[in-house]
Amino acid sequence: MFVVKPVPAFADNYIWLIINPRRHCAAVVDPGDAAPVLAALERERLVAVAILVTHHHGDHVGGVLDLVAARPAPVYGPAAETIPGRTHPLREGDMVELPDLEARFSVLEVPGHTAGHIAYYGHGMAFVGDTLFMSGCGRLFEGTADQMHASLGKLAQLPPTTRIYCAHEYTVANLRFAAAVEPDNADITDRLAYSIALREMDQPTVPAPLELEKRTNPFLRVNEPTVRDAASRQAGRTLARGAEVFGAVRRWKDTFSSTPQM
């Protein structure tokens, strides 16, 4: 029923349009910039029926007010954060009902990147903002390793066919790090080659099924012996608890690549 299209913004952001082509309408996810969204809505001849926000960072909310001024629509966002123009504050377990779009999304609280970060799940799709990236995860700006580990664990419980829509094109850099953590993981090697080929054709690497993330994302694999052993070597001590391993892998990633993880 739905077509999901990326609207590139800034250096590496994706703003998502969730489109019902039969009804010629769309929900807009994390509009950090209004101009490319308005251009896409005009080009596709779509009516914006909702704005869904995952967290308060400027590259996710910077275009909300301009977008609402040009195309009035309700704004959904985390109750625990300050979201410009928000009309519907959301918490864990809330449902977002969008009858014009014929869509329904459940709300998951996934703190770690920010204190009140949320994700939207429905129709086999999860819009996860900056919590879970393709083969990566967001930096811990406001939360703890325990919180992010728990949030990723919550997302990992979704059906394996769930398509993960994150907000940044970081996949190649993330997979290069994943290959350093698990150099013998053939799934990582294959996915890196495929992702490089996509980017050379200027194609997005997002979305991907959760099942693939579980095979290639070190932050979802902290209970695997290969990841635990690599993290322990990096930390210089034996790590046992999942959140401990996650914290060590996150710190390792912070210094591994110069690619910004916003």
C-alpha cells in the first residue's frame, strides 16, 4: 500500500516520505529542512497529512515550522523533548492513527542518542531516527550505554522482515568499522561491497531488513563471542555483560572513523 521515498538533505540526511499513492498523500519523517520536502511534495503532487519527529536535533526538526506554514499538518513527536510546532506529544505505547494515509504506527521509546528519542513502527517499517543506523547506531549524546543497549534490544525484537529506515547515509563507514570488529564475517564483507556499489551509483543504502542488521551490525551483536572478544581486546579487559560490550564497541567506533555520527 505504501511507497517510502527518501528526500536527501544536508550532507547525509534522509527525510522520509511515507506515501499512499492511491490517496495522493504523505507523512513526512524528521524534516530537518523544509525546502527539499516542499519540492518533493510539489513534484509528486502530494498532500502532507502528518509530520513524524523522532528527536529534537536540528537536522531533524529545523524545517518543521516552515513546512507547517506552507503545508499545515499535525506534528507528532516525543513528549519528553522540546519539538517545534508539536501538536501530539507521544510516549511508549501510544498509537499514531493517520486515517487520511490509512496508516497506524506504534511508538517505541528508544533513549540513548537523546533522552527522549522515539521510533515509529507499523506496516512492516520502523522509522528509527538516529538510534539504529545501517550497521551502526547513534552516538550517546544524552543517554547511557545501558539505555542505548536496551533501546537497540527493543528494536531487535521487531519481526526480522521489518525494514529499518534511519536518518543518515553512514552505511559504508559503519561497515568498515564492523569489518574491523569481525574481519571473518562474510555477511559484512558482502554487504560492504554491495553498499559501496550502491553509493557509486548515488543510490541509498537505506532501508534494510532487521534480519540483515542482526548479521552485520556489531551493536546488535554484542552477545556474539566474536564481538565480545574483539571488544575485550580493545578494552584491555574481559567484558561479559552485554551493555559493557556495547559501551566498549561504541567508544571504539567513536575513535575509529572521522565520519560524523550525528
